[in-house]
Amino acid sequence: MEYQTLYYQIKDLMKQGGGVDRVLGIRLEKHDFTSAGAMILPGKSKYYCASHKTIFTENTEAQPPKGKDTVSDKDGVDAVGPPFSQPAATENGSEFKLHPSKMEDSDIAENRHFSYYIMHPVRSGRSKGVILLFHGLNEKSWEKYLPWAVSMVRLTGKSVILLPIAFHMDRAPKSWSDTRAMQKIAEARKVKYPAYSHISAVNTAISIRLGNHPDRLFWSGLQTYQDVCMLIKKIKKGSVSGIAGDCTIDFFAYSIGAFLSLILLMANPCGYFSQTRLFSFCGGTTLDRSFPISKYILDSNGGHRLNSYFSEQLHNRFMASERLAHYMDQHPGEDCFKYMLHYNLYKEQREAKMAAIAHRILAVPLKKDTVIPPVEVISTLKGDYRDIATRVEPVDFDFPYDHVHPFSLMDKYRHTTTRAYQQLMQKAADFLS
């Protein structure tokens, strides 16, 4: 089946909320999930670490570190956003008040109670193998990933789980995906901060959130880490329909999803991922060696603040947050996050971990990808001296593509896209089978 045909056919099934497509040979199921990890998210004044019986007190009114691109909130202006003395945007004629900077992470109900999907082969019995498909940063829809899931089901015979990262897909307020509302906020920011580049309606919500508080990357990542562990625990108990409790667990991960997957493999919580294989597509770098400034991902302020914050905190041992420092120093496994922040820091520890899992990783970067450049994937996964045995196999396509749109939906590239897509999916399936 041609890629474009597959894309639109499975998209229609998702719109229906799932069901069976006997032509594709798949069954798509929707499942409810309640995250237990929401208790660690920013927005509360007190936190409790049960593992160490430690209480942390935080100032929920604290402002982000001052820099040339930040301003005080005392005048009703968010640190990287428009004035709040005027309506930020309108929805159906009423004032749209759910501005991204004014919502506490711990209060966002959509991120605690949400849906995930499982795509099964159409057959009876429980799957003996599962592939978790992890998406990229600032994704609001599964559309791009559904064909990948179909191909993995058909080529491997395994079930594919689509579990959203915290504050992505339907784990985020609908207001963050309201194009008209976000466009008004974006336009106000362009006027107020003309030095910022790549501001768009698509990236405004996440850029404001990470620009104001870059540590959200860790806390939302930790919540997702805990959600994955919670789901695997349910699978092991045999309580997830259509999946055997003794099934194999593998990853197909894209972009920031590969970042998360590498942390999970290095940490190996509860021994869940001792045999897990990772197919990494357009991912596999440390945070500082990725370049996510794009109208689809982060604006220049969000991207620069993210990197500068973690670089600074790595050098001063996370002194900006006692709670963050605690997790980085006192929580084995979860502290693997710091290994993936800066290429030149914690390199010895990271490369030792990489060497131990190298035989279970296949990374395929795209040669023209400027967000996750192939040379940086090679350096991170194979090391300075290329003495780590990780397979990294850059590929190129004979049609226009970029990091966000690896496969073309343009009719004139129909055949070349289909050929490239099928070759890549077969490579992934061979590795994950």
C-alpha cells in the first residue's frame, strides 16, 4: 500500500475512536489512563519524597531567572508573553483566559486523566510482543505516527502502544491547540519581543512554558517515565487487554522520544528493559547537541532558555532547585536524565551506559535533518572515538523532507516516498522482530 493511502486510511480510523480495519489487518483500541506521576509536577508549595522521607518547600510565585529576554510579572506581563491587562485571545466571542503561563502543571486535569491507544494485529489471543512508540516534542496529534504503527504491527506481528508524553496530544488543554487563540498570543509576542525568532501559533504554548520554567522538561519527563513504568507493571500483571503478561517490550522512538527511551534503557527501572531493543528515528543526541528552534517545535527564546538553564544547572549542581538536585543526586535511574543534557558533562558515565546497551540500539538519522543532525547522533551514541558499537545508519531520501515532515504527502513524490518509507519500516521491523 502506498504511504499516502495508508496515511489517510488509518487517520480515518483514529477519527472514529478506533475499531477494526481488515484491509490493513489491524485493530485500534482506546484505553483510559490515570497518571500517578502528576504529584511531582510544578505548581504546589510542598512535595514529599517517600523514598527518602523528605519534604521540599517551593515558592510557587517564584519568577524565572532574569535575563535580557525576561521581564517581571508584577505588571501583569508574563515572562515571555503578552500583557494580561488585555484579553490574550477570544474563543467563540468570549475572553480566552487559559494562557499557558497562567496554568499550574499540577492542576491540569487533562495531563492526569487521558487516553492512550493500542494497535493490535487482527487475530485472537494475546500479543507476545509489544512496541512502545514514542513521539516528538510539541506534538498535538498522532496522525504522523499512525502509519508507522500500522507498519510495525503488520511487519512484526506485535502490538504497538501509543502512550503520549506528558502535556502532549490529548494530555494538554485544548486551548494550547486553538490556532486562532495561539495566533493572537504569538502576534503579541512578536511585537513585544522583536528579537525572538520562529514565533508561531504552533509553538507558542510550549515556548512560553519552557521559556518561563525550563525545569518543566525534567518534571514532565519524570512523570512520563513513571507512567511508562506504571503501564509496564500493568502489562506484567496481565491486566492490559490483548497483551500477554510475559510479552517482550521494545521501543520505536522519534526525536525527543528517543531521548526518553535512552534514559529508560540506561536506568532500566525494575529490570523492565533488560532485553528491550530501541529503534531510534531522527533522535539520539544529548540535549545540547539538538537544535529544536523551529516554528513547529520551539521559538528562539524557548530553545535558548532550555539549553542555557540546564547547562548552568549542571555546572552548579542544580543549586537553583533543592528538589531537582535531590532527584539528580539521590534517585538512581532517574538521575540518568543528567547524562543526556550536555555532551561534555557526565560523558564517562553516559558512554559506559551506552556501551552496555549498544547492541540493543539501531539509530537512523536523516542526512538533511538540522534539528537532530546525524553527526551529533553518531557522537552521542558511538562516542568521541567511535568505539561504542551502537549501529547508527544515516539515510537520505529522494524527495524534500525535514525533521518534522520526514515523509512527503505530495502526490508528485508518491512513489519515491512510498519506496523510502517501506525501506525504513522494514529496517525497523527487522531490528525489532
